[in-house]
Amino acid sequence: MHHKSLQIYLNDHLAGATAGVELSRRIARAHHSSARARELQRLADDITEDRESLLDLMELLEVRPHRYKVYGGWAGEKVARLKPNGRLYHRSGLSTLIELETLRLGIQGKQQLWQALTPLASGSGRFEASRLDTLKDRAKDQMTTVDALHRTAASRVLVLHDDRGPEGGA
């Protein structure tokens, strides 16, 4: 095991996990009154738990979290909010679409993190591969959830809805 490489890798993922927690909470807050509010809140809670799992694994592997990377992940998520979305003062549907795409990329990266750590589990004896399998499965479920939310958001934002019905006329 290359401890220095592992330290950098895990801290980079911790920064991403911090941004992911902030982003998922923001999405859940922005849609607190929607029909999918519970689903979004559960997703945010799961992503928060996954970050805690990463911190637990870092402790088991004796990898110290680097605060500057944690703060960088936190700040990066805040800065990403400044992108133009076609509206000056309010969220647009495009904001939701881009945020879900960003969240999906983060979850996919997290799943690959758990996959990359799997050989380490058997070699180190500090944690079990089954724990990582559970985390990989949860990431897969999270991606499925985000994909469904994204399809709904894309349909609302990008598809032209004709009030005259599916045939274009009554």
C-alpha cells in the first residue's frame, strides 16, 4: 500500500463528498414542497451517511482528513451556484438539471472509490469487503434515483409541451 497516494486519494474524495453533501442538501431544500421531496431528502441523508462512512474508513486506515480539502469542497459547491441559469434572481429548471447531472457524476465517482478500495480491504484486514459492497450497492441505487429525477426534470425543462394534446390539435 502506498500510504501517501492513499492519503491524497481519500482526501480528494472527502472534498468531493463534502461538495456532494452540500449539493444534495441544496437540491432537497429547493424542492421541499415537491412530490419527490421525501425521495430527495432520503438521497441527501444517504449521501451524508456515505461521507461519514468515508471518514470511518479513513480513520481505520490511519489517514488524517485534510481540512483545506474539506473546505475546498465546501467552497467549490458554493461557487458553482454562481453560474448563469437564464434567470437573474430565481432558480430555473436548468439549475435542477445541471445540479442532478453534477450529483450523478459525484455518486459515480464515489462508487468507483468503493470499488478501488475493495482490494485494500482484503489486504489490510482493517475492514471487510462486504462493507464496501454495501456502499457500492447504495451508490448504484442513488444513481438510479438521480437518473429518474433527471428524466423528470429534463422532460419539464427541455421538452416542448403542446397544450392542444399529443396530436397537436383537438
